[in-house]
Amino acid sequence: MAFYAHLVIADHQLLSWAVRCPPELAALFAESERQPAPTYIPLDGNLAEFAYATSVARLRERLHVQGFSVNRAKADLAEVLAGWAKDRPLDAFRFSQQPDVHNVEAAVRQLLAMTFEEAWPQDISQPSPYELPNALSQYMDPRSLIRLLLEWAPDQHATVFLDLSELTGPGVDLDPAHPLAREARAGQLANLAQDAPLLVLTEGATDARLLAAGMEVTHPHLQGYVTFFDFAAASAEGGVAQLAKTVSAFIAAGVANRFVALADNDTEAHAGLANLKRQSLPKRCRVLHYPPLAALKTYPTLGPYDDEPVPADINGRAGCLEMYLGRDVLQSESLTLMPVQWRSWNPKLRRYQGSLADLDKKTAQDRFLRKVHHHHAGQGSEREDWDGIRAIIDTIVAAFD
């Protein structure tokens, strides 16, 4: 009897591995996602129901922050197709239609459409719907292949199962109580160049702490995959100048992690990182700012000559992190927004630097942390605004596109 681990995406059993589960596959799941196996996979006698389950969308993001973007996956497939066309005719795999190796996009769509739509001729000589991905898995990193399969899954909310039930029966020794996913992820941390968490450098300890707290709410499935640099533990100073120095130090030290320098979206940060962004940075490094927000296009501002608030677009001029913590955090009891105060003029960028008053910044931070606490306690409200934090984390996820 053969014993297999199976990957099931949107009710399609697409990939199988004999006798073992590859650790890089197990590491894509969290230990908290363990659950009984899907009932449509037959169990045999004494087999224990043992599976991990997550959604298509969550698995896409986990792969993305590990560097397995859809563009990388397409490039990996292009290399495989080119090799097949040169050394091993596709006819050897008995595919009914040869993909166009010169058009990777068309080839990917054709191959995956055949997989998900089960569009094989009803001829016994043709491969089963999941023989194609299993054949590909022998020639490319299974994570790249899984990323492609996920890209064309019919529903981003569909369930992805890693079913390990067959590996718990007679002849195999996988203990259903063994924390396979947690152990596999821990083992990956030794391979910093590819598998370590994506490291995010911010302008200071407060930004790192607030973003980490926000990610626990908007993207909890990325915990353990994205890490915010702890400036306080490292005894490092804050500010955009220190951020630029830290990036340069990481590059000079040859830090193997992929890392993102993430700065405010204001005049001071754009000016402070201008020289760094003009340099030729290594592929493992990205220098970014918080993304523009529609909510900041008409935000109340004060000065330098106006005593009454004047609506203005503060994107790129006063986009400190507090402006991304939510309108509910920035509003007073009368529902007016904390105004931005225009301050120093930057002659190179020809625009003012703006920010909240120090007291307002502290108030916004405290309110945000209370909002996070209430959310975790199940005491959140419908008026909570997480759009800014969600946009920042989405920017981090897509940093290496």
C-alpha cells in the first residue's frame, strides 16, 4: 500500500508526496490550523484524521512574503518549459495540448485551466487531472508551483488542505500529535536567505510596536513571517536619518534576510531617504514609504499663516504613522479630526513638512492600542477603521513584486 501526503486546493487534490511530507510545505501552515482531514479523501481503517487547513488568500500572502511572488513562479515555470522543449518533448508526458513555451502567461493559464477545469479528454490514455502538477513538481520548487495553482484557484476564500492522514497508518510513523508545521517552520529559520521572516525596519520603536500590533488584527496569518525590527532592544535611535544608517549598515554587513525600510509618507522622510533611494540596492532590500491614502487627500491643516483648518492633500507631506491608525483614532468627541500643523519648508522638495501636535500624536497612539486591545477582547465596534494599517501591511507584502 502507498502512503501519501496530499495538497487539496478548492476541493481538487492536486499534489501528492509519497511516504513523507516535504518540510517546506508543512512550514506554510500554522500549528493553530491543524484540524481533521477533509471527509472527501478516503481514510483506511486505523488511519488518524490529520490535516492542516488555511485559505487560498492566506497561503498566497505567506508565499509572497517568502519571495514566491506570482512573477517568480512564472519565471520558474518558463525555465521548466524551456527545458522540456529542448531536452524532453512534452509528448513524453502525454499532454493533449502543448503549451506555448514562448508565451509564459498563456502557458500558465492553459496548464492551470486544464487542472482546475479538469478539461482532459475522456480517454483512458490521458493523465488524471492532477498528474500535470505532480509532473511539474519534480522539476521546480513546489512552492513556486503551489503559488501558480493558488493564483488561478476559483475563489480566494477557498480552503487549502494539507492532508497527512495516510502517513499515520501502518508502515509509517508520523505521530498525529506531533507539531509538524511548527517544527518545519522553526527548521526553516536557519536558512535566512530564503526562509526567514521578512524584516521590516521603521523610523523607531514606536512605529514598530504599533505596526506589529496592527498586523495582529488585519493580517494575523503573517505572524512569524513578517518581523518588525525592535529598535528598543537594539538600543538604536529613531528617526529617518537613523533608518538610512541602519539600512546602510545592514547592506554593508551582508545581512542575509530580505528586509524592507519603511518610512513615513511625509516631506522629511522623502528628503531623508532620497540619497539612499538613488543608490543601487541589493535585491534583498527595498526602501519604501507608507502608501498614499484617499482619506488623506482632504485633511484639515493649520498654518503656516492660517488660524482655521484648511483641507489639503497631506500625502507625501504629513503622512506620519498616526495618520494611518484610523479616522476613529484621529477624531475628537465632536467628530472633528486632529489637525496637521505645517512646520518647516523644504527648499529641495519645495513643500512644507507637516505633523500632528505632540500631544495629539500621543493621544492617537494610546487610542490605537486601546482599539487593538478591545478588538482582541471581542469588544470592537463597527466604526473601527483599519484601512490605513491594512494598506501599509499590503505594501509590505508586495514589497518584492
